[in-house]
Amino acid sequence: MSTIASSAGSRAVVPVRFRILGVLLALTFVNYLLRNNISVALPSIRKEFDYTSTELGWILGGFNLAYALCQVPGGLFGTALGPRRALALIAVAWGVLTWLTDSCPPCSRARRRRCCLA
């Protein structure tokens, strides 16, 4: 009877790998939202800032190009710092760059910040 009572009162400990998996799933979901929300907002962005189709193409293309170019350096960064530290630094930098994106009305700054988000 004492083993049943002690096991019922104890708390289950979640292994670290499952916590990291939860953080990765949350970051992946936010990344998915960031990639897709720009295409939903394009008509409003075009109207508000008077961007041409070419300028919008540069902004969207800059994100995809930077994303592709940063895959290998990002992997090397994760290998050098370790996955936990690298993921924490990348998540903080991602949040700061997302916050800064709101403060850049000219097209060239929007393009640079959008590239950095990749």
C-alpha cells in the first residue's frame, strides 16, 4: 500500500529531450506562421507603402535566398556552440529581428531585415 501511495504522490519528470522537442515544435510553428503571414499581408503592404511588384519580389526573394544561404553556416554554428546554446541564441536573435522588422518603412531596410529573419 505504501508503494501505491508514494507513486501517486510523486511528480512525473519530463526528460530534457522532450522539453527540447516541445521548444523545437513551438519554434517551427512560429517559423511557419512568419513565412506564410507575409503573403497574406502583401495586398495591405503594397497599398500602404506603394511598393511595386518588383520591390515586393525582392523582399520575398531576399528571405528565401538568405534562408537557403544560411543553412550550412547555421549547422556549423549549432555544432560549434552545442544545440542548446545555439538554439537559445538563435531564438533570441529571431525575436529581436522580428521586433525590428516593424520599425523599417523604407524598402531597402525591410529587405535587409527580412533577409536577417531567414
